[in-house]
Amino acid sequence: MPSPDYCYSCGRDEPVPPSGVYIICIECGHVYETADDLLHLYNEQIIAENRAHPEWAMPLAIDPDNIGCCALCLHDL
């Protein structure tokens, strides 16, 4: 059985640092330590999707508080 800190998307433990975190996905368990971590990973995924499907290109996120899903598993945050 995986530990409580296990991220199913990354396949590894992601312990919560003593300083706390910005948000944790309740579905896959990915830890976003800062708002910039979420923004960066989310925009990386958007860029990859836009390359693969330019006809459905999506805009990049500017404000991490407006990102409503995990960048890795797409579960609601």
C-alpha cells in the first residue's frame, strides 16, 4: 500500500514540507508547493496539447488561482 504522501501521477512519494503547500490534488495526490509550481506545470501541459492539436489551441493560464484542475490528472482542485 502506498504511503499517504504518494502521488499516483508521478509514481513517487511527495511529502508535504514543513513550510506547507499551495494545494494538493485530492485525486492523484500531487503536491504543488507554490502557486508558481501549479502555473508552470499547467502551462507546460497546455503547450504540449497545443502542439499536438493546434486546431484546438487553448490559451495559457496567467493566474494560478483561476486554474480549476490538476495539471497531471485533470481532477478538479
